[in-house]
Amino acid sequence: MKRTIQIEIAGARYRMSSDADEAYLQRLADIVNERVTALGPKAARAATPAQLLAVVALSLAEDLEVSERRRTSLEDKTRQVVGAAIRRIDERLQADAELAQQIDQP
């Protein structure tokens, strides 16, 4: 069920209609606000809120890009490791089957 919630980002209040948990949206807003604060007081004085948010958006997009590359790399490595493990298991099963045939032969 959609509700109207209010969050503050970079000093501006925003009302939004969402079915997301309000606490979750507030945590996301807090992340953005932390990034804006990390830009420092000089940036806050020299830039408009829109410029600050654009810099934060680019920073968050870069973080997402890095995370996606990391995830892809981990998935590739996992596939390689699991594939190698399956090949070793298959080889061992084949060797065991061959040994069992040798033992069963008179």
C-alpha cells in the first residue's frame, strides 16, 4: 500500500508516495546525505544542491559499477572453481568405476 512519506536530502525536504518501508528510504537518504557532507563545506558553499546531488549520483553510479564488476568476477571465479571440482569428481568416479570393473573381472 502506497503511503506518503517525507525525507530530507541535501537540506531539501521531499514528499514521495511509496510502498517501500519508510525506514529503508530514510537509510538511503542518509547515505546520500553522508556523501553530500563528505564533499565538504567548501563544496556546499560553492555548488548548488543540484550540483552536489549530481556529484553524489555519479559517485554512487561508480560504486555500483565497481560492485557489478566485482560480482561478475566472483561469479566467473565461482564457475571456474565449481567446474574444476565437478571435473575432479567425475574423474574420480570414472577411476573408481574402472577399478570396480577390474576387481569384478575373474
